[in-house]
Amino acid sequence: MRNFMIAIAAASALLAGCVTINVYFPAAAAQKAADKIIGNVIGTDSDGTPAQPQTPASGGSSGGGQDDPAAVPLAVRVLDALVPAAHAAEPDLDIQTPEIEAIEGRMRARFHGELKPLLDSGAVGMTRDGGVAIRDASRLPLAQRASAKQTVADENADRTALYQAIAKANGNPGWAGDLRKKFAERWIALAHAGWYYQDAAGNWVRK
């Protein structure tokens, strides 16, 4: 009986740890939200779709392996029995507020108006921090450089506002920084072929 109570306590502590992690930042839900918004803004490109991570193949079952119930710690078995919902998927983030939709609309109009030609030309690239930047102004006629700088500034302002609005809509303003990081990954992963982006070291790379 004593061992059972210890297992219950350990399972409760494990569950509390899982819940705490999810409360802080739901990374999978954030990626799903990022992919949806980015897809709405820039559309899709067959060369810009990232490869899906491979699931490691499971090895043959042998004594003491994970397929052997006896090898699974008692605390984990109790947790699985008492709280099957612990393995449920994260709920989707709310990205359909009027504020978020207004920002997304501005970004979509800007992309199809001024930003896409700048990205296609290589004059502007995706930054590693979830924004855009002038990469090579020499690719633009002198008369267009001022407007390109304004387009970049407007886009970066809207992207910052977007990350903040999603965090606020989901009751956690502190998530804005984590959302920026997740969106930064997805802007680059979903960038069209031929666009430039910054790698982890800040170097410009052509996709």
C-alpha cells in the first residue's frame, strides 16, 4: 500500500510538471498558428515546404524494453491509468480576433503589393528574428529605395504587433517573445524558393 501511495504522489508530481510546461508555451499549437497565418499571407511554394521530421523506427521487442509493461516505471503506469488526457494534443491558439485579422489583412495586402517583389529581387530578406530587412539596396533603383525602407519598417511593425496580439488573445502577453521565435522559424521554413534569409549566425543564405 505504501508503494502504491508513493507511486500516486510521484505521478501527481510528474503531471504537475507537464501541466506547467504547457501553460508556459504551447510550441506545437504556436507552429500550427504560424503556418496558417504565414500561408494566408504569402501563399505556398512547393520548394518552400519543409521536410517532415522522420519518426525513429522502433527496434525489436526484448525483455526490459518499452513494450514490456513490467519495464515501465510504476509512477508512469499509474499516471497513464489515472490521467489518459495527459497525452492529449495541445489546444489550438486563438488567432481569429478582430485585431489579429486586421494585422494579417494589412500584411497580406503589403505582400502582394510591395513586399513580394522586394523578396523576389533579393533586395530584402527574412531575418532570423522574425522580421525582414534590406539585404542589398543596390538591387533597387535609387528612386525606389526610400519606399522599400518604409515597406520593411511597416512590415516589421505589423509582425511585432501580430506576435503581441496572439499572445494577448490567448491570455499570456509574456508569450510574445516565444511566438516571435516560432514565427521566425516558420517564416524561413515556408519562404519561397529564391528568397534570402538569415542563418543562425546572421549570414544571408539563398533558399
